[in-house]
Amino acid sequence: MQLGNPPPDIAVQRVGGGLPECRLRRVTAYIEGNLNAELRLAQLAAVIHMSRYHFARLFKQATGVSPHRFVLQRRIRAAATLLGDSTPSITAIARAVGFTTASHFSTTFRRSTGLTPTEYRRGRVVNTPASGDQP
């Protein structure tokens, strides 16, 4: 089984143009700090004092993806990290990264990584060397 990969780090992949660097950093920090909450376009635009339309256009121009897609990718990245620890349930992870249902989380995760959260977790556990094994 091939291990799915979380989406790339988009903040580093600045496409060019769009939002000034300081505003992009401010809004991405807000997103990272509030992944567990509902993030609406109006909220994100308000963080940097812009209209929704202008913000969405400049954000996509700067990152290459829409604000909604960016938030989803960040949530999947955070979930992939949490799935490395086998303790929390899939439902708990879904809620921790801002999905209201485990079903929506699983569908979105599978579309992004090619694996369900359970398959991803099993792959991480199988591919992680045991404490006494050589790398």
C-alpha cells in the first residue's frame, strides 16, 4: 500500500502578486490558530481589513488556491499529523481540525491524500520503525 501524503505547505509556495507578505502571514497565522473553528470568508477578510471579494481574489493570486481550499488543505495537514498518534479517534480528530462530521472529514481526507484516515493511520503505524529496530 502506498502511503498518501498531506498537501504541500502552501504558505511557502507563494505564487506572486496578490496580498502583501505581511497580510498573507497574518491571515495564514489566523487560519492555523483557528483550524478547529468554522472559518468563513468574511472572517478571514476582516483579519486583514479587506472586503471578501478583494481578499479572495488577492489571496488566490498570492497562493494559487482559494481561501476555502487553503483552509481545507491546512485541516488535512493537521489531521495527518494527529493520525500519527493512534490514541484519538477519527471523530475526535475530525472535530479537532474543524470538520463537523467524521464522514465529511473522511471524504475530504481521501480526496486529498488518496487514503481514508484509517488507511493513512495504519500506513503510518506500519511504516514507523519500532523503538528497537534500525532505520
